[in-house]
Amino acid sequence: MRASIQINTLLLIFLIFSCAQEKKSKPIIDMTKAEQIHKAVISIDTHDDINTGNFTDSLNYSSETQSQVHIPGMQKGGLDVAWFIVYTGQDSLNASGYAKAAENADDKFSAIHRLVNAYAPNQIELALTPNDVRRIWKSGKKVAMIGVENGYPIGEDINNVEVFYNRGARYMSLAHNGHSQLSDSNTGEKDNIYLHNGLSDLGKQVIEKMNYYGMMIDISHPSKEAIRQMVEHSKAPVIASHSSARALCDHSRNLDDEQLQWVKESGGVVQTVAFSSYLNTEKHNNYFKAKDSLLRSIGAKNNIKVLDKYQMRALEFDNLQEYIKERKKLMYLAKEALKSLKKDVPPVSVSDLVDHIDYIKDKIGIDHVGVSSDFDGGGGIEGWSDASETLNVTKELVKRGYTQKEIEKIWGGNLLRVMEQVRALASDLQKIK
């Protein structure tokens, strides 16, 4: 029972120091263990896609956008570092395709730089090194970093590796959904058709350039053979920026036990990803079908159309923003019905994510596992649906007995260690030449 305003001083002191406060009363002197730990460690999400429509002077991450990641959300959830992704989809392997991809990449690089330099310089800063991350974090500002998903836009000019590095890119994958000029993709598993039997000669040269400049090699999305060759050719540790354990979820985007061992032997890190179909495909499919049916039914009654992900991707930015508003209206109308649905058909949750962390930790060690969301690229699970819910991951880790030291490694310590090693190798290689 809440104390009345007439409560005497002695009783007030007792209540302050009591450990038996009611759930509804606000903590007076201390945070929970999870909150304490979360505040003390640097939380790094290694994969957040962007839409450049959210990087304008009138609409950007300094305020709440329709995206899963923005600065207010990062502040609310205690997400310290967001790796913004320069993503380019796979297209034709010719000069025209490369030129179009390069234009797309340039647009995204420019958008990120506008955010940190023009729109919100007092709120977020671009980090290029681990020391930058620590310095910015201590200042109280949020941290932006840049990763490249799909090396396709470098075309056939390996000098573009340096160009991307100079624009802030600190990791890059060599393929996405489709074989690039550099590497085969995991999508080759569908038909067992590959282009290079792993890496192309150009891809191997790109690996050497990445080592030389100090850019981490990302093995999320390439084929298994391509990953094996990446680990073999790289003199530096590799990362999987957003992949989970295949033993728990048999998806070609995940890493099997042999691949996990390769990452360990390289000294790298696997960033488990909050992408529901990569965590538990069966659970994802069951909930998605039930949810889609429910939303379509409620939408039909309220004249709100429900689009699938492919229809959404086809929308122009302004139309997409309008649809998102309508979608939010629909979700509000369906709020109570969805609560009931989740009891009967549980969605993929933070618990499933930490199952993968548990597995990878047990298989290759606490020094080789981290966390990513893939927000705004399909990621988001129950309990970590956007940046504002980031604390829930730490709560689940604490619930399972992880120590502050272990959580610090998972949330970013391992990733920063790999960055340091990659930078050290680059420094040595540059001294030789």
C-alpha cells in the first residue's frame, strides 16, 4: 500500500531501505541488477538498416521517426552504439549494375554523415575506432558506426575498398542474397548453383585490401565455402554481423557448428541476430500466419489494407510512411486481440535470442558471441521490437545468470576486441609496405 502524505519520518526511512516494496511503487535508491549492468556496459548493435528518407533536415533520427531505430529510442532503451548499414541489393554483374549500386551506396554514406554532422551532432557522433566508441559513450552521446552489407557496389575496382574505408566503413560483407562478383551467397543452397565455388579472385584481393586498411570481414550472407575461404585468406579475425546458430534453427543464414569453430579459430565473433525466422522458423511461421489472418480480418472491418513485406518494399518512401501510419492505427485496433493471440500462439521472443547466445557461448566460448538486431531490415522480436526495448536483452541475460563481465563481452566487448586486432594487423601491414 502506498504511503500517505502524512507518513512520519521514521516510516519513510524504513520504506526507503526496505527490500519489500510493492511492485507498483517506484524504486527510490537503487536500480535493478539488470539496469545497473546495462548502464555500466557499452551496448552495441552491429546491424541497423536505414532508409535515406529518414535522413533529411525535416525528418531524421534526432526525433521519433517511423523506423525501429532513432536517437530517442536509443536513449529510452539504453542502446549506445548503432551500426548503420550501407546496403545494396544484388543486381547484374556489369558496369551498369555496379554504377547504380555505387550511387545507392554513396546516398547512404552521405545520409549517415548528414545525421552526425548536420542534424544531430550534439546527440550522436560517428566512431571510427574502439577508442572513439569509448570516448563518445563517456560523453553521453550516442555512437554511430558504418557497415557495408554486400560488397557489390565496389564493382571491379578494389581501390573502392579504401574509398569505403575513408567514408567510415569498418566492416563489409562480400555478398548478400545472390552471388556477387566477389563471393557466392548462402542463397546458392536453394538450387546448389554457385558462381565462384566460394570467392572469386577479385574477392580474395578485396579480402587482402580489407586486411590492409583495417576493415572487418563480415561473413553473414556468403555461402559456406565462401566463408571457409574468407577465414583462410584473412590474416585478421572475422565477424558475423547478424547470424545465429544453425543447430537451433536450420536456416542457411545461420552458422553450423563447423562454421562457428572457424570463427573461434580466427579469433572472431558471432553477433546473434533478433530476426525471428533465423531464431525459430517454425515458431515464426506459426505466429506470422495467425497474426496475418487476424490483422487482415480487423483491417477489412476498418478499411485498412494489409500489405506483405514485398508489397511494402515496392512502395515509394512517402507512400511507405503513409502505410506505416495506417499500420500503426491497425495495430492499435488489434492490441487486445493480439494479446490473446500471443497466449495461444507465442511469437519468437528475447528468450529465443538468448537461447542462441547460450548455445554459441557453450560451443565456442563467451569471447566469441555478441548481439545484433537487424532493425529496419526485417529484425525485431517480442521484447526487442525496436531500440527502446534494448534493456530487455540484458534482463534476460541476467535472468539466466550471466555476470556483468560476460554481459559486457556480449554487448560489445568482444566486437571492440576484434576491431582492435584488425586495426593492429592493418598497422603492421602498412608498415611493411
